[in-house]
Amino acid sequence: MNTPAVQDTQRRPSSADTWPAVLLLPAVLLLRFLGEHPWAYWTATVIGVPGLIGAGVEITGAVRHLLGGRRPWVAAWVLLTLVSAVLVLALRLAEHG
């Protein structure tokens, strides 16, 4: 018997789990091309922090899916995408800070 609570816990990973990249990519690009301006640094920080928080949530879910064996290639793709975006943004922010 599948109740709604059981179905939520058995959610399958998908490429839609990379949604934090929508916030991380503009922040990285802003630092890459306009990083010499203080306003660009602060704008990238404001845009990037919600992306980092969302990435933390989705990375945790992807690890859970990977360990559970549910669509491991998709979960690995989500991990690779989000971890690389987080690392690039963190390095760019640290470089300018």
C-alpha cells in the first residue's frame, strides 16, 4: 500500500535536481567577467548564497539516492554538477575576498 508519505520518501532522482545551478551559474559568470567591481562581488554573493543552500539540500538527496541504488547514474550526474558549481563559486568568492 503506497500512501503519499511513502511515495515522497521513494522519490526518484532526476536532472531537475540540479535546479540550484540556475542560481550558481549567474553568480560564477558575474564574478568571472565583472569581478573587479565591488558591486559585482556583492551581487554574486546575494545570488550565490541561496544557490549554495539549495545545492546542499540537493547534494544530500543525491547522496541518499546514490547509496540507496535508485538511478545511480542520474544521482552521480546531480552530484558532479552541483559539487563542481559549488566549488567554482566558493573559489571565486574566496579569490576576490
